[in-house]
Amino acid sequence: MTANDLPFSLTTDSLAVWLDSLATQQPASAANQLNQALKQLRNAPSEPSQLLPLFINLTPPCLFLSNSLSPINLAEANHKLTSKSIKVAKLVTQMLRQLALGFCMLAESEKLDRAQNPLAIYYALQMIGHCLRSYHLLYEIPSSSLWKKSASLYGLASETHSLEQSLSPKLHEFKAQPTIAAVLKRNILFSIFKPTHFTAPEINTLFQMANEHYDSIDLSTRNNHDFGYYWNLEGEEPCVIKHASKHLPEGFLAIDCRRFADTLQQNTFKTNLKPTTQAKLALQLSHYEDVFNAMQIGSSSVYQLLIGYSDVCRYFQEQDKLAKILSVSTGGKPQIRRMGLVPLDKDKDYFESRHIPNKAPLPFKKVNLMRTNSNRFAIVQSRALDCAVGDIALLYKEQQPAALAVIRQMIVHDLSGDLHVLLEYIQGTCSIFAFTNASGAGSHALVINGETDDPEVILPPDKYSVDSNLVLKVGITLHLNACLEYSASFVQFKIKITDS
């Protein structure tokens, strides 16, 4: 299709007539036509100054459809989506993405005047924010290009000194953020909430909280120590500091959300979140200070720590081999064994060995395990560990089930200088399976609680999509239902398991 196939001429009057005709159609059909028109409009042979009013006038119907066709409204009981509903939700997300990229194109063209350019940047960031919400409501991994575009727009606004320029938006949805800086803070705050850790209704509440309380975070390019998150302006998603050092590299934006975390903990503003959910969010944004403060001194024991997806998979592969050898030697049939993870109150189906027979010994590091007042967390102490927040890790000790975990926070103790690493346990049972990824390379999946009604899978970083299938080499298919977490170290999905 070409720009000549547009269902309207490049005037606001013609566009208005076409939009009126869409109002009589089914929402999914209207969203599909809007998506196609936005793709064509981005390639229209016209000046950016002529296209900007068209993109602005397309914004209200796109927002209306994104709300009426959101995954929450499309869901059935217990927020479950059918394949048909997922397709519609993905279409709406693409529609918002096309609109956001259209505004980005205009802002980056350098052909708009001094009044139009800030407006294009503002609308682009607004639509990026609404697109991010749509991705998270679907539990889909957001497009990485959105944060690359956001970084580019931030640079343009900084260069033109328009970050704090009041733009007085007319749309009701945009009233709470009068400036480019305000929209950027809203998007950043929503992102560092880690929305996929929450239910769909809670994600909507989190977006509204970010809408209203974005000014409770502070952004800075100065190298100070009062920040817990950062944004790499090369285009990565804003994230928690990955290492204990808080030195801010050049080209990074420091993000301090301490004031927001304090208001959550002190209940100084009302939210629609359950008290337990609000406490969970506050703990996360306060860098788990309460857990560190509750560390039980004098209760340490020596463990081995393994860090990184590939090494953790090697451990489970070796355990699986040993389990099969044991089964054959005792007259049983070879089978894939379930390996228990901490804690195991009922299930003791795990196999431990003093000698793990691999050609290259696994790079375990000796650590002291410090107990906390929560069975979700533990703290390990070491002089030096090569690890980062978001890494997957495994705690090991003879005659005890292994403990699979995610590194959530790292601090250096003020007096001893030791590194304290906070681990959040992944509880249940684990089985390892081989599969071939999209590029044809061999890889491994860690299936958690595969024999329950709520199985999950941990996968190596790659491109995955909700409502797609992953075929394992043993003849089992994993249907990816919802992304729960994604990082540079691993991806975690809720799944449905079927025979291929």
C-alpha cells in the first residue's frame, strides 16, 4: 500500500469525515483501519507541518479504542484472554505504536517550527506511555525501540530547552502532565514499577498512580549517590542499579524515587491497591531496605552460589543425568526428574550428589547465607561476587535441595566492606528441557511447578510473544500465556503445558 491509498486526503476536514465513518463500525474493525492508515500516513509525501495536525486529530479515537479494547475489557473470568482477544489486544498495541512512531518521525525530521516541535515530542512521549501500558496489560515484552525513541526525544527536548515548556494539552487524558519532562517522568515511574509483577487491574492503577505522582521522582545527570535507578540514554529501559557502586556513567540519567517510596510506606496518599500489594511495591522501590534491616546477625551458614543462566542450566543438566543413572542402576526406567527448590514442605523428589561429574567444574562461589525474617528472601555475604541485579542464581549445599533465586539488590556493608546480595527465592520444583530457539541454536528451558495448575517457565533472553508455542525436544509444547518478568539475564512466563 502507498500513501495514495489513504482513505482520506491530507486535510483535517477530510480526516474528520473518515473518522465519522469509523464510528459506525465494530471497534476491532475500526482499530484495524486506523492501524493501516497510520502506517500509510507515516510514508505520506507531505511536509511534517501538514502531517502534525492529522496525527494529533487521530490521537483521540486511538485512545478511545485502546481503552475500550484493552485486555481488561476483552478478558473473560479471572482476566483470561482467548486467542481471538489476544489478537485484538495486539492489534491495538500496534495501533498505539504506529501513532507514537508517527509523532517521533515528525519530531526527528527537524522540519517543524519552534512551536510545533515540542508538541510533536510531547505527543510522541504520551503515546509511548500509553503503548507501554498496553504491552504490560497484555503481559507482552515491550518493544525495545520505544525506549530508544524516548531517549532520542529527550535529547531533542534538552537541546531545544523545551523540557519544562508548558504545552497546555487539550486532551483530558493528558491534562495531568503539562510538560515534556512530566510525561517522561510518568513513563519512567510506570516502567520501574515492573508492572508485569502485578495483576491487570493493578497495572491500570499503577499507570494512574504514575499519571498523578510522576513529580515524586527526581531525574539528574549529575554524578551523585542519591539514586537507586538509572536510564541509559543509549535507549535501554530504565532499571534498578545493577551493581553496588552508584557511580553514574556518562550518558546515563539518574532516577531517585525515594520520595515516592516514602509516601507509599507512610500512606500519605490514597491508592486503590490492596495494603499487601502497596507494601510489596513500596519494598521494591525502597530497594528492600526493610529486608536488609531485618537480617539476622550471627545466623549465617556456608553455601555455594552459582550465578548466570547458562551455569544454572548446567547444574540442572548434571542433576538430571545423575537422576537417570540412579534410576537405571536401581532397575527403574529413565525419566526426567523433578528437582526440588527451597522450601520443600511436601515434595522431597530431588537428588543430591557429593560429586557432580562434569568435565569443567561449575564456577560455584563460597558465600555466607544470612537469614531474614521472610521466607521469600535471603541475603548472601561475600568479599566479591561477579553478579548483577536481575541475574538468576542458585544456592547449593550438600544434602539440601537447591535454591533457585533472582538477585534483587546489592549493597556494600558500611563497616565490613562486604558485599550483601539479596536473593528472592523461586519456590517449587524444577525440570530442565532442551529446545531449539528461533535462530536454530540449542537452548534449555527451566519449567517451574510443571505438575501443578500454575506452571511457569524460565527461558534465556530472546524474542518471545504471548500466545505463541515453544516445542521442547521431549515432545512437550509450552504455550506462553503471560510474561511475568524479563531482564538481560532471563525471561519468565506463565505457561500451559500440552503434548505435541
